[in-house]
Amino acid sequence: MLTVQRASIENVDIIAPLFDAYRRFYKQAPDLELAQSFIAERLEQDESVIFIAYWNNEPAGFTQLYPLFSSVSMRRAWLLNDLYVSPAFRSNGIGTALLERAKSHGRATNAKALTLETAWDNYTAQRVYEKNGWKREQNFFYEFVLA
């Protein structure tokens, strides 16, 4: 059975291993202690919204949203910065459930849009996003890397 719940500070020890695995997917060195600290700080300071997916009561994946604001529309938007499903739980609709929960949260907060980025070669994720109605944006993007 699949359930998705909003995380609170009490869930840091559940989220941190998933977050650490997500970072390793993106070629970062494992650091569970830093992952716990980072997640705890985001939740304590109300700087992100995290949803955890459970498959038969086992933590199976998560998504993390950061708030953005549009000056032009004068409305909130959300950056879906992280989405991860543990390999053992893939192909069970967990990614789709997390995306749907993010959309529901966006609507509930009267957001203008949700936005996300993924690696250009992460074709599996791109298929999931497109299957769930996300559109590739090709206008307006520039980046200046500070560090």
C-alpha cells in the first residue's frame, strides 16, 4: 500500500538516508550526518516542504519543495528541487504519487506553478515528469555559478 505524508522535524531520521542516496545518485560523497543536519535545518526554519512516500509502511521516496515568488504575477511558485525513489521501490507509481502530492500542495498554497530541474541525461526521470504533464521549458533560463 502506498501512502504519502508531509514530513516534520520528527521525520529527519527517515528522510536523511533517502536524501543521502539521492545525493549519491548525483555523484556526491555520502554523508548521512550532514544530510540529517541539512534536512533538520530546512524543516526547523520552515524553508522547505518535504513529502515522504511509504510503500507498505517502508520509507520508499521523497520530494522536497522550496518556495519561490514571481514578481510579475505576484504569486508564489514552488521549486521541486529533489525527487527520489529508492531502487527497490521503483515501478510502483511512487514517483507519480509524489508529483501529484506536490501539485496538490501547489494548488493548496495558490501557487502559480511548480518548476524543476533534472540532469540532461536523466531520461528515466524526464519520462516520469512528461508522463505526469510536466512541460520542458526552453525559454528564459540562464545560470551564473557562484562557487
